[in-house]
Amino acid sequence: MIDLRSDTVTKPSPEMREAMAHADVGDDVYGEDPTVNRLEQMAAELLGKDAGLFVPSGVMGNQLSIRLHTRPGDEVIVESSSHIIRYEGGSASSLSGVQLTCISGMRGILAAEDVKAVIRQPDIHTPPTTLLCLEQTHNCGGGTVYPLSTIHELTDVARSNGLALHLDGARLFNAVAATGISAADYASPFDTVSFCLSKALGAPVGSLIVSDDTRIAKLRRLRKIFGGGMRQAGILAAAGIYALEHHVARLTEDHQHAKRLSHLLSKIHGVQCSPDDVETNMVLFQVDGKLGTTDELLSHCREAGVLLNSVGDRSFRVVTHLDVSAEDIESAGRMFAKAFSST
């Protein structure tokens, strides 16, 4: 079975497991786990920030940052299909008491003028707009890369209106691999940046938040409040260190595989797929309604030997990752052709 549902399905390599097994550990809540400390320092240096904080998940990284930058009753601007609004269980309102204002972007990318238009001016009748969150790369946009020039335009709008900036950089290193722009350059405009170890980088657990020393100290306390304090977490942090040392440069392979698969899909009768839209490791495509319902199409794909996710009515997403080889991509292309011709 070729699993293209997400890059979260990757499994630790034998070498990563070896690093985990031999990790030097301590109590991280006391700040005494040397492997966690090393990972946090490594993340901060890579992104050009003062300090880092290891957290269990990307959702926690985003939600801690929202809590840091806001007060209950504030308003946060997000793109309408962003991870924060679609896949985090309503946690921004539940945990931080904030209201989310959603703006539709072009394949997930916001325009500065649209953000400026929804920032509220001081008024006792309306919530104060205090935070702008961006997503890099944009999941529901199909792995689209936020252009650095657009980030700077949005930063100018945010700063001129007193907004803080958070980057949900779950797949930040995919953007780095696709453009050659450094993670530090992408991170520079933001007050806080989170990124995932457990997606394209292939670690089993964990995300990092990076920021300045003062904010990280506050985030460390918030992490405890949110239940994210871990003890001998160096076993997990060792996987993150291995991922950052060995799995960043190879991300270009995933991008090449996604581009190849998009070309294979585009040749199948009844499938609408644009290879030109593939920027990183995700491919979005649609299947003609005459070929079956969404559930039927998913079932036929599973029977053919390939797993994928639906993202709408007969709309689908496939994600390439380190456990998928070039040979798997060719096989998946044949499996999709079989599945969509058998309906």
C-alpha cells in the first residue's frame, strides 16, 4: 500500500531510532534535558531567533503563540482555509477566547490590501485586532509557498496597525527547499514562528516555537498551563535533531516526486490536475463526477493499492514524503489510472 494521505505518516528510520535510543536525557520541565536544550538552540539558530521551545504538536505551537499575543475578546486575522481555522478544533476560541476573522486568499496567500481592509479601528463596540497569522507552506492551497515579498507587504500593514505576527511554519523547510531562501529570512518578520518536525522532516513527534528570550520564557509557562510540559523528552528531541541534520536537504526529492505524480494524474481521463500549481510536496486534483462519489473513488484507490485524502466533493490531495520513492510514484500513477477507470 502506497500511503499518500499526508507527510505525517512517515516512520522513523533505523538511524533515527538509533539516535533516539542513545539520547542523553533529563527533566525538561526543570530545563535539564540536554538533548531538548540542544534541539531548541539548533532551531533558534536556524531561524535567526534568540531561543526555541519544544512542544508536542503543531497545533500546540500555534495555539500557544495565539495565547501569547492576545487577550480574551481580541480578534485574530487568518486565511479562510488556514490550518488554524480548519484543523485545530476551534481551539483559538476555546483556549484563548479570541475571535478569528477569515480572509480568502489566492491559493491560501493573502493580499496586503485585503488584510488592511479588515483591521478594526479602536471602538468599544468591536474587538481589537491584535494578531495576523500566516501559514508557510499553505496546506489547503496545495503546498503553496508564501512569497517573501508578500510577507514583507503584509508585515508593513500589520506593524503600521500595531498587530503582532505569527507564522504557522509547519512546512517552512519545504518553502526553503523550493526557493533557496533561508529559514531565517522567512522567519525574520515574525514575532513567533512554529514549525513541525513530524511532517516532511520525518520525526515521530514534535514542533518548535522560536522567538526572543522574553517571549519564549512566557511561552514556557503557557506550555505548562496547556499541559505540554514533558519530562525526559530528549528521546523525542533526538529524532528532531536527526531530522534537521539529515532530512532538510532531501525535501527537494519530495517536490520532484509531487511534480511527477501531478503529470501522471493530468493524463488520466476524467482527472483535472495542474502540474504548474505544484510548488512543493502536495498535489490537489479533481475527478469527474461521472466516475463516482468521493467515497467510491477513495474505496477504488484503496483497492488499487494507494491511499489519499479527500478535501472536498470529488476533490483530493496527495502528499509525497520520505517514505515514498520514485518507483512508488510510478506505481501510484498506474494505481490511480486503474482506480479511476474501474468506476
